[in-house]
Amino acid sequence: MESTPFSLTFDRTGFPLVRHRNWNFSISLFPVSKYQFERFLATVQPEGELFTDAWYRQLLAANPRCGWHEVEGRPWQLFLSGMDLAVMNRFFQYIGPGCRLPLAEEWRQLHQCASEMTSAADLLLAECREAPLPVAHWLRAGLFPLTDEGMLEYVEVEGGVKSIGKPFYDYHPTLWRPDSLRDIEPESPFSALAGFRLVVA
């Protein structure tokens, strides 16, 4: 991408993954959205109660969905949360080979580049002409990369999974440092606060 250290590729749902010239990985520009996950649900067969309408409604109970254009008010409702690792892994398989949760250090590298990335918004937007409509809308609204404030997000650490990031203040007010790890795992009572990104290395 001209005049910026960032380049974009696009996942199976058409959403962007960003790569810095100094990284050896690409990471999703946004936390995984309900828009993306619903594309996945449209392709997968129910497995018992899993992936049924009732299952998805129950998943959404703690963090209801909103229309992709509704960026004001409750933007956290755009993004998926409360997912367990088994279902995250099924989503990664759908996206394609090499897709996985970010390592904590990869997420931190994204966070360190956040202001540089937002300064390149126009160039990023120009690369997203063929992306689904939410992508350009969220970019114009400045709703990226959402590491200073957005969702808690699952990341891989040695020995398992923890959370990183800082929730939107109106969703769950905290004074947490975004780049600090939290012992909030998919089985935690606080898991409804936590979404995730994907990495392709």
C-alpha cells in the first residue's frame, strides 16, 4: 500500500487482515463481527443443538446484535463475544489454513501501531473497495483497530488462552491497560465481554 507500512489481504468473509512490513503475520483489522460469523452460520449444518437458531439466540443474549450500520451508541453489539474455543476453532477452519487466535505479542504489535494505522485510514479505505459494506462504513467511522478501546479479546499465551484489550467504557467501565493480560478464559463468567481476532501467519 503506497505511503504506508501496512498492506491488506481479505479473509473468506471479505473482511480485511492487516500486515505491517515488519510483521510475519496478518491480523484482522476488526474483532470478528457478527456479520462475519453469520456468513459462517449460513454454510454450516447444525450439530445437535450447536449452530442452530436457538443456539445462536442464546449466544447473543448477553451481547445482542445490531445492524452493521449502527456504529453509534452500542458499537460492541457489532462484534461477536462469549464464544468457546471449540467454536472459534471451527470458525478458523472455515476461514482457511493457517488461521488461528493471535499470540499476545502479535496483538500488542497491532496495538502499538494503532495511531499510525488510523492515520492511514484513507489509504486503507481505498484498498477495501470490493469488501462488504460494513468494512468501509466502520473505517469511515474510525471503528478500527479497536485496541485502545473495543472488546476484551482472547489471545494465545504459553499454557493456554487469556484475554487482552479494554472493553468500550459504556459496555463495561474499567481503568484497565489495554495491553495487560487478564485471566478471563472462555469458561469465565466474564466471557460475554470477550471477542477475538484471527491471525494468518
